[in-house]
Amino acid sequence: MSEQADQPAPYTDLSLPIKVLTYFVLILGAVVMVLPFVWMASTACKVPAELNTLPVRWIPQTPVCRENLNLLYETSPNFNRYLLNSALLTIGRLVGQLVTCSLAAYGFARFKFPGRNVIFALSLGLLMVPFQAILIPEYLLLRQLDWLNSFRALIIPGAFSAFAMFLLRQAFLQIPLELEESAMIDGANPLQVLRYITLPLSGPALAAFAVITIQAAWNDFLFPLVVANTPDTRVVTIGISLLQGERSTPWNLLMMGSFLATMPMLILFVILQRYFIEGVTMSGIKG
Amino acid sequence: MCNIRRLTLMMALLLLVLVAVPVIAQDTASGEVAIQAQACAEPGQLTMWVWDENWAKVIGAAIDAWKADYCPGAEVDLQVQPWGQYWDLLKTNVAGGDMPDVFNMSQDRFFFYADNDALLDLQPYFDEGGVDTSLWGSGMIDPYRWGEENDLYAGPVNWDTIAIFYNKDLFDAAGVAYPIADWTWDDFADAAAKLTSVENDVYGAAVYAEYQGGYPNWIAATGTTPVVEAGRTSCTLTDEGSVEALNFLKGLYDQGYMPSVSIVGGASADDSFNFWLAGKVAMVAGGSWKLPDALEKTTFNWDVVTLPKNPETGRSRSILHSVGYVASAATENPELAANLITYLVSDEGQQFFADAGGVAPANPAVQQQWIDSFGDTDVNIQAFVDATQDSQGVTAFDEIWDKINTELVVNIFDLGLSVEDATQQACEFINTQLPQ
Amino acid sequence: MKTAFLNLFGQTPLTRRRALWGMALVAPNVLGLLFFFGLPVLAAFATSLQQWNAIKPPVFVGLDNFVRLFQDGAFWQALGNTLKLLLLSVPAEIFLALNVAVMLNQRLRGRIFFRTIYFLPVVTSTVAAAIVWAWIFQPRYGLIGNIFAPLGLRDIGWLTRPDLVLLPVAAVMIWQRLGFDMVLFLAGLQTIPRVLYEAAIIDGANPRQRFRFITLPLLSPTTFLVLVLAIINGFQVFDQVYIMTARTTRGGVGGSATTLAYFLYQSAFIRSEFGYSSAVALVLFLLTLGVTVLQLRIQRRWVYYEAGE
């Protein structure tokens, strides 16, 4: 399974000048992409005296990563609990959306029914109201349900998504009909077709869905803050924000916390991005 | 060398003791407790909101002591919210009818809640408990007064004032004498000019920042109330005193003694202070809450001096701000809420805040304890205490904090608008926001 | 009557059955969305007919909020800023993301590394982004100022000047969305059958032609997705305004960087005019919906679906 072996070859091997140009552009862009992350990582290891230098000091002269890490856990003893809560929220929403959104995406992509376009547009329409506008009604709704400060509030509303539905619908529309039709003729019902034909053929889209959904759930801040900010249900984004006081901003601790919260996302991305390649071999079936 | 240093330290300490002793002597000599906590009539349940993890710890400890000593059986659900979202969350909960029983309040946010009759009048409870409200300076509590009787609606928990932090090394390098308590605006301008060094990329001063740590202190020194008149009747930015003060600051900026907002990196007092920490400016206006930061983060010698005096009025006036505890008008346990607040502002309750350091406790009985919490230091912490003498409470309200302050500062100290035009523009906006 | 009703669902038993299946499949997600987000949205729209400060009971005021809105110069300014930001960011964002995705879909050493780097902004903390971007545009000490110092641009106040401040905001918008769009494009690129490229190579098509005649059309469903989402997201730009103006004047001097979403936030949480802010939300919703419906209609002309729609 060497990576080179099953590479797609949409383009033949690149000529040298193009390769050089590509690298040049990529590296230039990468610098801008990576700077805030570098600042986060380096600040996480700084002593207070190094926090406010001009020009900006990118590499701490006296790195104190370990000490700052300890200090973080001293200031915020439940930090691991917050990480765990974030993980629970993320997994719950991911599984929920995988079910609800793949079903809905399949329904919209492959079936004609009255009002289909209107319902689809309406669902998308819910993406078009800024969250600040529905903050209070959302709070009132969950309060009415008596769900405040519970994992139900953190997970269940987030188990539905117009965005993921849209993403998967677009992906399903790109899959040729023939395979599904032959399965139908063999007597498979739509759920079986979705499960055994359509989803396996959508590897890359599912990977994109996973990356984006996980990332959005993990970084969610305002919604959990409004509906479930108790020590037992607090997620990590809120945990980090609690480090900042009215009169003081301990940048090194804030960034240490942010760094710890970012690492799982990065590792996950490195793992999941492989599937952007593997999908090709699968869709090769059709060729 | 070492001996001389130790000697000056000793002398400074001795001086500090000499200055401080009469203050303590007064308190201990009379042997009285300034504010006495009371046993609660009946224990019950309270929800309480505070911001930031560190403060929550201090308050948590204070509440435990209250429960043990004054109100066994009481339950307090202490909820900590992020400072950055505190006010938005509060409004969200208030909209749902879930205002916490007791919560942190800030002077500039008080108006909205008081104006909507959402807060509990604490005056009857203070009167009944024999709390002498005159112990608190007027700058601390006047902004928390409301209604026809001018009743007090908050128990002030802390205060902070403004003074000048200066970089001694830069003073030495420029051969300028360190400032002394009675200096004037002219001395300040002189020093700023001498300290500015284009080749070393060092500015003389950065003191114009938005609200509390910035330009309003200079307006206050002229005798004018900064930004809006108390009672929110009119905009004062176009008044003679405001224009004079802003023109003085703009003069320093135009001469190149003060950096622009863009170069500092922001219009807030925090940004100016960080610029000072980076060694790029010799003098900065900073709040007493910056003392821990300065002690921890400086890489040079420094000290603090009171704000310079306006040559005509002979006054320097610091903007003073005080965080308070308020209770909801809708609380089911008003007596209990008031009892807890009384404890938190009492001599006993305030111990916890004094020991925690950082922001100064409001109760004068624990002032010295707060100064001591900084440990052995020759920094002139007393400058901040002195600044409470002739101070000015916060008069602006939400919208002005968020928009007008920074806009005025950016317009004058970055975009080059004249003081007359910028203040005119600001007052036009403020007038649309004032109650009719 | 009964058949007439049934005919709505299709002419034959088979199409009828498929219609029922379709509705059953979309039901869980659609109902969940309507309940958890549709209801609050409806409540917000109802608030737009009221005057409400979150404490005192709301007062019904009919269309007053909308009348006031259309006479409010600050609203029109915010609308203008939002449209300008959309124009500044969306085309550039899609162009860059598509190019980066295509580059990183090639046989290239360090590909995984670069993909991860370009994804970083999506997961980087907003406060860190705020600090670093403020530094990037800070005169004298910042990145831009120092790179372009020879052009005399060292001391430009990008974040304070009303005529310039939208550029940094747009830059942060592009920066934050690039990795997100790249992920979608990368996934989309995988669904293009490689036989098509192989056939094209045999036919002697050069890389540019292959991109133009194979990649672009076959990627169009993804491009459509990215475009629709970018515009929806762009209409709601809020964080980026905060990132770039939090330390000077929030929303820019004279409202020069105030977007509709930011205006909405200010009306609600700073001025406590929740009715008025809900009116802004409704207008923002209708605008976005209009543009999206327009796109759904136009897509037939340029989006190519392998299996038809």
C-alpha cells in the first residue's frame, strides 16, 4: 500500500518548471496559513516576560511548555473533563448527522416528491439566519423542553444539519444511476441501496463531511455556552475562554489551552485526508 | 552597588510604612469593624453569576466561609461565565426570565438594568444591617445609585484607578529626572519630548487610550465631567475643558512624542500598556489592575507616579471604576441575597479579595492587606490609593464604551481629524443615545 | 378526488411509492431542522414586529421596525459593506481554493503536509488569529508593512482607515475559508473517473485542456456547493470583522467595517433593540434566500450532474 502505487494520475508527471512554480506558490500561501498557528504554539511556551515583545518573537528564548501546561491544569483543573465533553458532543453530532443527513441527501437526490425543491430550499434557508438572531429563541426553546445544561441540549439539535445534507446530496448526484438501478431490480429497497451502494461509493464526500462536521462540532462555542455551561457539561472552547479575566489575559495559558484543543483536530485531519485518495480506487469500479 | 540598592529598598519600605501607618493606625486605633457581616434570617437557595475562573475561585472560598459562619444551610449555585460573553449571556438569560439572584455588575452596564427596574434596591438592607456607605468613596458608589431617593443598588467589591507607569531605564538613558507626585502637564510634556527618540524607535508617552485608562482622565483634570454629564443629560466632549485636554494630547501626538493608534496596535489601554511592556514607550497611563502584569512581565526598571496636574486647576483626577454585586429585583430570597452581598463587602468577606491581589478591594479596612499582597516591592503602589482621593466615576454607558470612545481616539490620534471636528461628530452621535 | 390527490405524488404506483420513500427519507432531518432551528427562526421573525429590550414585555409595533430600517443610513452602509466583502472575498476564495486543491491532488512530495497546513486556519483559535492578523497589518512592526516598505507602505493604517479596512477583513475571510473549500474540492476531485483523463491523454489533450474540459465540468456540482455556501457564509460575516477591528473601533471608524450580521449583533446585544435586530435578520434572510434561489435556478446552465438531477 505504498502511497505512490495507487496514485490517481489525473495529470501526467509534472514538468520541472511547473513543479517549481507549484511549490513556490504553495509555500508562499502556507506561510500565511501557518503563522497564527505558530504564534499559538510558541506563545503556549512563553514566560510572561516574553509575551509582549516587539518585533514579535516567534521562538521563545526560555521555553516553558511543561510549566505552562501544569499551570493550565492548576488554573483549570477540569480541563480534561472539558475535552471529554467536547469529544462526546462531537461524536454524538457526527453519528446523528451521518444518519439523518445521508438519508435526507439520498431522498433529495434520487426521489421526486411534491414540494421537493421548496422543502430543500427551506432547509437551506435555515443556514441563512445568523445565529446571533436566534440565540434567545433557541435558549427559550431548550428551556421549554427542560433540556438546559444537559448533553441532550448539546447533541440532539446538532444532530440535524442542512449543510451536511447539501454536501452529501451534491455527492450522491455525481454517482452514476446504473449500479443503484440494477440493485433495485434485484429487489433491494432504498435503504439497502443507500447502505450498500451509494454510501460506499461516496468515500471522499463522507471524509469531507466528517472533517467539516467534526471540526464544526469541536469548535462550537456560542451554542453550548448558552444552553449548557455547567462544570459537568462544559466544552473545551468555553473552558479556554474562562481563562480570560476582565482585567487580565494570560496569553500563554490561553494558547496552551487552544493548542491542546487543536491537536486532536489536526491528527484527525491527517488521518482522514487519506480518504480523499482512496475514494478514487472505489469509484474506479464504474470504469 | 548591591548595598546601595538594598539601602534604597529599605528606605522605600520605611517610607511606605511611614505613609501607611497612619492609615492603619486610624482603623486599628478605633478598633472598629468597618462593615460587619450579619447572620442570615433564613437559609435558602441562590444562583450567582461571576466572570472568569480565577475570580470564581476567590468568590467560591468567600461563599463557603459565609455559609459556614453566617448562614448554615444556605445553597449557592455559583456559575462562572466567560468575561468576553458575560453581558450577552446575561441579556439572553434575562430575556428568558432567568436573571441570576446575585451577579457581578459593572458601573457602565448598570444604567440599562436599573432603568428597566430589574435590580433589587439594597439600601434598606444596608440601613438595617448598619452598613456605613460613606466608607466607600463617591466614585465607587455614586454610579450605582438610582431612583428618587438615590438609593444604593450595588455592594462595591473593588476599585481601580489610573496612574502613570514609567520606564526608569529610558528616563536614565535620556537623562531625565524621574517624575514626582506634584508634577504638571507641562512637566509631562517636557519629559515626553526629551524621552522621544526617533533613532531608537522610542516614544515619550502613550496616554490617550479609550475610556478609563486614557483621555477621560485628562478631561477630568480640567474639572469637566468626561464624555457625558452625570445623570446622562448632555454630551460634554465639546465643552471647553474636553477640547483643552484633547488638544494638549493631540499636541504631543502631532510633535511625534506619542505613537498613532495603528502603531500601538490598538486603541485600548491594554494595547498602550503592551507597547510599554515592549519597551517602545517611556510613559503609559495604566490601571492599578496592571500591577501584577507589570511586576511579572517587565524586562526593565520601572515605577508608578500619579497623573500630572492640570496647571490651571491644580488637579489630577483619575477615572475610578468599581465592580459591584447586585441582586435581581425578581429574586425569591431578597433578604438572603442582600445578606450574601453584605458579607462579600464586609471586612471579613473582603479579606479573600485582598489576599488574592490584583484588583484592590473596595472596603478600606483591607486596603493595606491588598498592598501587602504584592510582597516586597519598591513600586509606588500608594499612587493608586492616592488617586482615589480626587477621582471621577464612570459616567458613560454601553454604546459609548463600545463605539464612541475608540472612534474618537482613532479619529484624533490616527486619522488626523481636528479635536473640534472629532468631538463634534462624537457629540452628535451621543445626543441621539441620551434619554430624552 | 382521491386519485387527483394521489396524482400529486406521481402518475403510476411506482412513482407514487418512490415519492413516499423520498418523503420518508428526508423527514427525520427536515423535521429536526424545522423544530430545532425553524421554530427559533419563526420566533425571531415574530419579534421583528415588536419592540423589545429583553427585560420589559414586548410591544407590538407592526412594521415600524422595517420602516425605520429602510430609513437608517447605518443599515444601508452595513448592506453595502456586506456586498463589497462578498465581491472581495468569494471569487478570490473559490479561485484560490480550487487551485490549491488541484495542486494538492497531484503526485507531489509533501502533499499531506501542505494539505494539513492549508487546513490549519479552520482549526486555529479565533483569538490567536485576531492577534496575528492585527500584527500582519500593523504599521511599522507588521508583516505587510515590512514587506512593502520599499513601496512606501510601511506606515499605512490598514485597520483604522475607513477606505482600507474592508481589505484586511476580506483577507481574513479568504484565509479562514480556504481550507474548508479545499476539503470540499479535494473530495469532489476524487469523484472524477480517471479513465477520462487517460483517454484525454491518449487523444493528446494538454494539461490546460484537460482542466478546462474534464476537471471543470465534472467538478461543477462541488463548485456549485462551494459557491452557495461561500455566499451564505459571506452574508453573515461577523467573526472576521471582530478579528480585524476589535482592537481599534469595533465595526470600523464610522461603521466602515460594519456588516449586516455585525449591525444585527450591535442592535440586539449592545443597544438592546431585539425587535429591530430581528428585522435586520429577516431582511438578511430574504436577501440570502433570493440569491440562493437564483443560483439554484441558474445552476442548470453550468452544473453538470453525472446522473441527471
